[in-house]
Amino acid sequence: MADVGDTVRKLPVEEAVTRDGLAKLEAAIRDIITEMRHHQSSDFASLRDEMHKEITSRDILLQKLEESVTRLSEDIAPFKDYVTAKMQEEEHIASSQSSGSSEGGATQDGDQETEMEENNRAQSRCVDVMMSLTEIRENNEEKTQKVRGFYEKIYKASPLTSLMLTFLERNRGVKVLIDCDSHNISNLVRRLVSMDGVKCDGTAFHTFTDFFQCNVYLGGMVWQYKVYEYTQYVYKNLDPEVSLAQSLMQMVMYYIFENRGCPYECDDDLYEKLYEKIEQEALQKKDSGVCVDDLINDALKMKSSLGREVSLISVVPGMLVKYGSKEGMSKLQEKMPFLMLFFMQHVIPKIRSIVDEV
């Protein structure tokens, strides 16, 4: 097994996103800034009163956000070159093959195979560690393979979700308990207190993150739930790997920021207020009848602000696993551009910096 200090491949944004997708992402970021500038001054008045002395006006907040956006754009720029080079490389391979030239194509295939082997080794190492941190109720070979498939799907879903698992691989502080014979966690934990501060039975949860014990509980069967859509109730399925990805992200946030699972440090006024605004705007969309994804709805249904904040950030990996890399990013950009921006320019750099230090 490779040393835990092996270099992690750095990807500023989704590798599956095309050049057009990157251009749309940058445009969306600029649109966010423009939209924030046109908010009513009263929206920012309350923020100014609550911020510390160094954050005295919305102009300062916007200036800091724009600086972050500039840094993100600078991070994206090298990746654009990478995508361009890859597209040109593919065109060259296709041209060589069509002209009957096999020498150039063989070299490229060899490079691709080497890169694939490296990625497979990294994935296998990470999944092996996560399995060692996992306890499966009444385990057998079938359940072991099923749970291993959960981690493999999360890892493959996106470079962002693989980075999340790599952080847990290096940290090794979490314990995951899974019941493959149930869609809830009642056989794993009898009673617990939700993030809303309510005492609940385990039957009420498909998954749960216990920050104090550093435990993640999961019902490993597909969870069927009922939602109201277009004047009628419909049943939908939620795959356990989606819920697992969300709970693992909540634990990562707890480790990194040490602030009850919120995605910012307890003394970071700037990002606290920015994240609160993201939450408020999401609630306004929901209340106004704007159609959002079920994962977003579930997060916004939490009664307490703490519950909503902890749950909302975990929507990002949940949607990437649920829909796949490209479609998940597209839906996030459409439904929650502020949240996606916050995740990309604040959360991911934090995770990556810690992973690189280990």
C-alpha cells in the first residue's frame, strides 16, 4: 500500500466539465456578483450591524468576494489550458488513426493507461481504508461488496467527492456503521438527538452524523420517500451512497472548521454572513414556489438554522453522486449558484490544503 503522503492530483474544478461549461461557470460567478450589487440596501443593513468592525459595509463584503472570485478564475485558467490541450490531443489521435498512423496513437494509449493505473491505485487504496473504518451489521461477503460499491461510486462520481474521501482516508477519525438489511438506522442506534435538538427514534433516519462520537450511521437499503409534485404525491428512491456522501461531507466539515459542522470557522464573520445569505435566498426560492431539487428541499426542511446550514453544504456531494459529475454540476449551477460558488472557492481549497499537508 502506498504511503499516506502520496501526492493527490489537484483539480480546480470538475474534470468532466468542457470548455463551454467552464465559460458558463465563470459567467455565472460574475452574474452572482452583479446580482448581489443590485440587492436592496436594506438587505445589507442588518449584515453591517452584525459584522465586526472590519466588515462595515456591503462594499467591503463584495470586494472580498470579488477577490475570491478573481482567485477562482485564476485557478480555473490553467485547467482551461489543460482541457484545450486534451481536446487537441484527442483530435491528433483521431487524425493519426484515420491516416493509418499507429505510432503516435500507441504512445498516447500508453500514457493514458499509466494514468488510469495510477487513478485505480489511488481509488483502491482510499476505498480499502474506508472499508477498514466501516462496521457492517451482520456482515457477509455480499454485504461487504455492496458497501465497497458505495465508496467506489462516491469516489468515481467527481474529483470533488474523491477529494472528500481522500481527506477521510488521511484523517482516519471517522467510524461508519451500516445496516444493509434496513433503510433506517434503528438497528444501529436506538435513540438520538437530531440537529434540530429533537429526541428521535432511529427509525426516523436513513442516515445520521454523530459529531460527538465521530460516527456516521447509514441504512444501506434504498430509501423510498414521498413528495408532493404537480398537485399529487409521488414516490421516489434515494440511493444509500447519496446519503452516505452527504453524511461524510458533514463529518469533513466538522473536522476542518471545528464549528458544529458548519462550513466556516466560528470566528470567520465574512463567510458566516455570506453563508447565512445563501441559506436565506434558498429559503426564499423555496417559499416562492421555485422548483428545487429534493436534496435541497430536505436540507431546507430542517427547523433550526444550524440544521439547515449543516445539511445544505452536504447537498453538493449528494447531487454529484446522485446525478453524476457533469449533470450534478449543471444542476447546482442552475439551482444553487451561490452555494456552488461557496463550495468551490471556500470549502474545496480548505480540504485540499489539509490533504496536501498530510
